[in-house]
Amino acid sequence: MYVTLDKKHVSHFHMVQHDRSVMYSLGDATLVHCIRPDGHYYQVRLGLDKSKDEVHGFYIEAGTFVAFESLDDSNAGFAQISFNFMAIGDNSLMMPNKDQLLQALPAQKNVIERLAIEG
């Protein structure tokens, strides 16, 4: 599945139910925000510029909350990424609202405030 992002259209936090591979496709680099089930936060830059520590693709573990946003760094005005869905299950997205995420993961308040859906 391909997803196109820009500064006004981010991918809000949702839970990855199965391990998922994510790859940069084209446009601006993408910042991937990940919160593992143990509450550990990390980010990955998807892109092609190794001097900025960007990677072309990586894997996200099941149970991780993830959000994507375009970095608007190459003046393309958008970023396109791709990721896989497992052929099992209904592939529905679990999208907790901001209040639910803040209650479960208060240490990640700054990023949750920006990238979680209102509840």
C-alpha cells in the first residue's frame, strides 16, 4: 500500500498489529515516530540521504504505535511511502485518541500532542 503525506496531512498514531516493513518511495523524506509496547520512543528518517542518517526501509514490530510525517526537506511538497499488510485478519487500524495515548504513555506527551487524533 502506498501512502502520500504532506505538512497538512500526516498519518496519525495507530497500532501496528503485525510486523510491517516500511519503505521510502519518493518525494520528501519522512519522519517515522514509533512507540514500542514498553513505552520506548524512537524515530526513523525514511529517505535516500545517508548523510542525514536516512534509511530506505525498515521493520516495525507488532504492538508498536506509529505515526508518519513528511519532513518537507526537498521542496517536493509531499512524501510517498509504502508498507505491507498481512494477508491474515481484517487489517483494520487501531487508532486510539489523544487522551487514551496520553494516559497510557505520558512520557511521550510532546509527540502525542502533535500527532494523535482528537478524542
